[in-house]
Amino acid sequence: MGTTDSSRAVAGRPAAGSAAPPSGLLDLLSVAAVVLNAEGQVVLWSPKAEELFGHSAAEALGQYAARLMVHEEHRDEVVKLFTQVMESGQDWAGVFPVRHKDGSTRLVEFRNMRLLDDLGGFYALGLAADQAAVERVERDAALAMRLVSQSPVGLAILDSDLRYLAVNPALERITGQSAAERLGRPVGEILTFLDTDPEARLRRVLETGESVVDRDIVCRPPGDPDHDHAWSVSYYRLEDSAGRVLGLAYSVIDVTERHRAAAEAADARQRLALIARASAYVGTTLDLETTACELADVVVPDLADVAAVDVLECALDGRTEPHEGPACFRTLAVSAFHAGEAACVADPPGGLATYDSDRLITQCVRTRQPVLLPRTTRRDLDRIARNDAAAALLAAVGVHSYLAVPLPARGEVLGALALARTRNNPAPFDDDDVFLACELAARAAVCIDNARGYQAQRHAALTLQRSLLPQLPTHLPGLEVACRYQPAGATSEIGGDWYDAIPLRGDKTALVVGDVMGSGINAAATMGQLRSAARAFAELDLAPDEALYHLDHLTEGGEQAITTCLYCVCDPHRGECRMCLAGHLPPALLRAGHPARLLDLPTGVPLGVGGVPFEAVTLAFRPGDELVLYTDGLVETRSEPIDARLDTLLDALTATRGRDLEETCERILETLRPPGGEDDVALLVARAQPLLPAGPARP
């Protein structure tokens, strides 16, 4: 412990007074040393001289150098040069042909100089090296320098303290830092723009000798702080021929273009995947809000941090958008990468917001062109938000880039898709994002328009359907009645289901439930005709089988759709009801003290078949008894058998014994009606009541 191996010193240079290991350069040159006295005789002869000239020290010492090493034709010139050096004291350097012991001639590079001893005597020192070796070293050094200076690869040389010793021009160009800024400074002061700790990594390489090769890093160098650059870097320790650690070198190859090409290819694949996902995900229903939510959700977070689908209120109403003044938008959907940002960046879903004509979203829908703000300023936020308070919220969540694209469908702009990026995604929107957003908006706008049209048609159809359904009398003698109608949830057309409760003479009441096969306006129109006809026949006080006979005759041979019907006449004075079926499902009966059951009645044939008589059945119907009339949309599904569904109906009816009839209707529908049912439902529940005494006659 406490010793230092100078041949492997890394942390610093050898201590003062210690011997430093050789550099190896003199070994490459194989420099020979020869000393001559004033008469030109050899007085000192080095081992390298023996290697260079071939003569041993014993053979050379005391000999005249000119005679020993120079051909006769060159001796006069050598003597002259020797005399000049000894007389003037000036060094001479050059290349001279020398005779080797083996008789061959070799070109040797000399450096001759005069020496003075302590007695005033003069000597000549000659340092010699083979010219070929000198040229090889010079050539290698020159080649290395040229390679370093002209290489497109950035190179830096650091000492053992990780201070810069040399930087080539390529590294200056790549990083944007000059050599003068680096030389002599530690690497930690220069590479501050890297996210990692480069000094620690370099020191590990210096200590272990384990090189790091082709490590990819992405950074923003001082020469271009606004854009990402990709580098492939390598670190390796420098050692001389004796293994002494000289320092460290690192190389930098700029692979930014390759990185950008790969990133662009990845972005292109991501955009295609997003379009494919949107094609499959957006427009799965004909519900307007659901379609808008699908569009907003599909673009977050791949394209934006916050997305809002804003539709012109006039487009929802079928009106034309004015070309001037403020525009009124209804926000159908909002999606955000972080839930808290949604309320800050976009208007709440379902709400109305008015934007002045100078607002960007208004300009987007009126010019029918996308609006792109790669980098937003506070003034831009004022043009994005509807008011100052909303602009402050945009600034608070860090909205730095904004994009709005129109929603075009069938020659009309329905609204706009507004996108924003916050601190979660520092990259600004660019032209590629505009193209992608426009493509998504165009595809989704058609789906939104379909949903809008369906919603308008459905609203009109439901209005017609409900207008054809009766307003039940407020009082029916000896009878309490509750009714429900639910339209189909997954079809664009209404059905032909109906119910009715018709007061008759003698305190009797006719209860009717029918189902016109098919859907749409024609089914609703047929339903309206049959309901009116049934009321007319009821006014004639016809028996149920006779009323169905006339309804069947009315529809026979015409274009009306086949219809099922249940016609029932309740007589509170007799405590009975008489009913007849025309191809309809049997009603359910609940008596006091007994579970609910289906009535076993002759089914009959649907109206419109013709030629088949109807058979009526009379049964007791006393106070407390309940009768449930319904259409097949309540019990028929594709996933369960009809018998199981009818059992469920009976169980639900039994469980509601004694409850208010309105609550009974709700319970039955809640139990049996599936969400988004494919058929409409008409439901009528009647309960027999004690017949109250007649009041005073009206004047």
C-alpha cells in the first residue's frame, strides 16, 4: 500500500523526480550517437551506431570517421562540412550517403553539432538515423494529422485529467463549439448540453480501459439548440507502445439524418396506424355524442394532449351558418391526456359557447381551412379562447401549440376539431400533423353527419310516434292503468307498437295493444290507422272478436303490414274481462295470493291474413287483479329463448305485487328491456279497482 506504479498512472503525471517511461519515438527512429574529436577520430560510439553502420565499438573507436563511413568520392565534402561545424559552431543537418560495413551505401539523416568540454576542447556530436525510418515516421505523422484534420468524424483528445488537448475541425462543425473554447478545459464544463453525465462515463473508460463503441445519444448542441441531433459516439483510452496511459479520445459521428429518417418512418407508420384505428373506431354507432367522443379519444395522446369536437349549433338545427358575426358552437366531446387539462383547455361537453369572428375556430369553419400555430404566444391564446378567463387557463396548463381543422361533410362544414399540445408533448404541430388531422376530421365528419341526420330523423319519427299514441283518460271506472312506450335503441327507424285504453258505455274499458310488423314511417302510419279504427269499433261497443274481425277485414288485401293485436274489454260491474288475440303474445295475469301466470288463450292469426275467425275468452277480473299487455319487443331477444324471457316477466310482475303501477312498469322495463334494444316496446298494466258509487248527475 502507498506505492505507485508509474507505468499505469492514470489520475495524474509522475511525481517530481521520478523517472517517466519512454515515449517510444526514439525507438521508432533508432537514433545513433557518434562523437568525434577535433581531428575527426571516433571517441564515442553508441550501440545504435553499431546497428546503423555495422561496425562495433571496438572497430570504430579511434578510427577517422571519414575513412570508416564515407566513400572516397564523398570524403572531401565530408571533411569540409566537419571543418565548418568545428570552426563556426553552427549545426548542420541533412542527408548524406554512408558506407555500411557490408559495403552497401545507405542514406542517413544527420544532425551534427559542436561540443565544448570543461577544458576548452572541441568535439563533434553526430546524431544519425536511417532516412527511410525518418521518412516513415514523418509520413505516418503527416498522414495521421491529415486524417484527423480532414476526417468527417469528430475527434477529441483528452489528457488523463480529462482536459481537452486537441479537437479536430469536424468536431467543431458537429457541436458548434470551437477548439479555442475547449482546449485546456475539463470535459465537464463543455458537455453540459448532454442529459447524462459524460464525465463519469469517460472516467470509467480511462480507469478500466474498456472502450464504449457506437453509443447513440440525442441532444441539442450549442450550435443548434432548437433542434434534436443524433450522434454515434465512441470512447477509448490512449496508450503508448509501453502501455503508459496518455489520456482518452472520443469520436463523434453525426447520424442526425439517419435518425430523422428513422423517426419519420416511425411517424409515418404511426400515422397510418392512427388512421386505421380511427377507421375502425370512429362511427361505430349513429349516436352523435358517441361518434364525437370516439373521434376525440382516438387522437389523444398520439396526435394531441387535448382534443375537442365543436359542432356549429346551426348545423345541428339544420340552419345555414352566417358568414359574419359570432359563431355559436356546441362542444360534443372533449378528451385529454390528463383529466385536469380537459376543463382548462376546452369548453365542457354539451355546453354552448359563442366565439367572435376574430377567434381562430370561427375562422377555421368559415374559411374551411386548417389553422396552425406551431408556437403560441399569449396573444395567440387570446384568439384561441372565447374570453380572457379561458385564455388564462390555456396559459396555466402550458398550451404551446394549437391546431384546428374543419369537419367537412357533403359540402358543408359541421364544425371543427380543435387540438392542443401542452407540457406533456413539447414538439410543435407541423404540416404532417395538419395533413393527418384533416384526414381524420374528414373521415369522422361523415360519421358525425350520418349521426346528425339519424338523430334528426329519429327525433322526427319519435315525435310522430308519440303523437299517435293516446293520452290516457285520467279516470277509468273500476280500473287503474299505467302505460309505457320505449323506442328501439339501435335502429334508425321507429316501429309500429301501440297501446290504448278506451272508455266505453256502461263503465267498461277497452284495452288494446298492437304491433305492426316492420319499422319506419309506413309502420307508424299503419299503426295510426289501426289505432283510430280500433277506437271507432270500440265506440260501437263491439265484442273483442267482432272488433278484431273488422280490423282484419280493414287490412285484408291492402298494402298494410301484417299486425298482431290483443283486444280486451273490462267490465267492472260483472268483475270480468273478455279478450281476444290476433297472433299476439298472451297477457300475464296476477291474482291476489297467486304468482303471475300467462293466460292460455287461442292465439289466432295476425290481422291482414283474413279468412280465419277469432275466438274470445272471458275470465274473472276482480279488484286487486293485475293484467299485463305487452308487445314482443319486451321479451324477444337474440341471446335468450322466449320461454326464459317470459318466465322473467312473470317473476318481475310477481315481485311488484301491491306496488304503484307506474313503479311496476319501471320495474318490468328495467328487468327485461336490454340497453339499446333492437325493437320498440309497448307496455300496458291494468289493475281492477272497486267500482266507486256514481256521483251526482251533471246538469
